[in-house]
Amino acid sequence: MYSLSKKGKDLISFYKDMHENGYYKSSGGFVSKDKVYNTFELYHYKEFILNIFREHNIKNVVDYGSGGSDWEKNNFHENMSAKDYFYLDKIITYEPSRNKNFITKLDSVVCFDVLEHIYINDLRKILCHIYENAKKLVILNVACFPAKALLPNKENAHITIRPPIWWKGYLDAISINYPEISTVLLCRVNPKELRYFKIWNNYSYDLVKNYRIDLE
């Protein structure tokens, strides 16, 4: 089990405060506690993710940094829950800021709009924790621009803002230690622009004849 830095622990406390009391926006507005991080971000990519789950025979999932996402509620797609839509038999929602601290290794870990909230010195620990709890597949979605939300100390909530290619390089250096796990990286350059990197699996690099592995 990893141990967060002092700043990482401070951030968990900040998000607990935001969940319990709401938060201010960079535009000057205020978000009440009942609406704090309750958007199911994965919804916007549901068809894409469904296809990937099918390709990798994913039956159970860890939602890492799940916020208020509800996989059981029958409003994800028509009258279906997210669990039913993706044909899953088990979901674990891992969200330390909401005291959801149980986690165990499942077929896939999905992590949407979380990594940009992580203090840079804790990022490697968090990513290793994600990979260590996946059997087959890791899906990561990262925002590469400032958030609308402000932390209680008035800093922008997105504290690690980096371009997509930086995230790809950082993940290449970590995923190589988990060669049989496939990685999907989706980077939102801005609210309307997405950079998608071709799914990769480090074990597959050894199966091809050539030595050069291009960035795709």
C-alpha cells in the first residue's frame, strides 16, 4: 500500500471539505455540496469503452477516484445502469475523500478526471497503485487544462496540468513494469478537444519483428 506525501494528505482533506461543504468556482460562483463531483464523466465515452470492455472480456471494474458516480442507478443509458450497460458483474468504487477505501484487483481499473488533481510527487505512487489493482486493462482520462473548481485554499483544483505527450511519456515509463496490462489514455486538451493514444501493451512489443516502436 502506498503512503501519500503531506501535500497529498492535505489534498484528501481538501476534497473531503469540498464534498461536505461545497466549493467556489474560478468564475466566482458556488457549487453546493449535493452537486460536488457527482457527474459520471465516463458517460461521455460509453460506446468507446463498451467496445474496449468487450475486446478484453472485462467483467468487473474498479472505478478509481469515483467521486459520486453511481454504477447501479438506472439512468446511465435509457433505463439501464452503468453496470448493466457494460455487462459487468462487480464494481468497486474507490474514493478516499468519501471514505471509500476498499480496493481489490479486478479485470479493469478506470480512472476519469483524477490524475490532474494529484500532487506531482505522489503521481507515480498513485499510478502504480492503479496498475497493481488491474488484471487486464487500465483506462485513464486526464484533463490538460484548468478546472472550474477552486480548492479551499483558493488554488485551482487541477494542480498537475501537463500536455498529452507528457502524460504518454510518463505512463510509458510506468506501464513497462506491468507488461501484460493494456493501457488506454484519453487526454482532454480543452473541454472540446480530445487526444487519444492508441491502446498499448508492453508485452506485445516483444512479439513484433521490428525494434522501433512508434508513438501512436
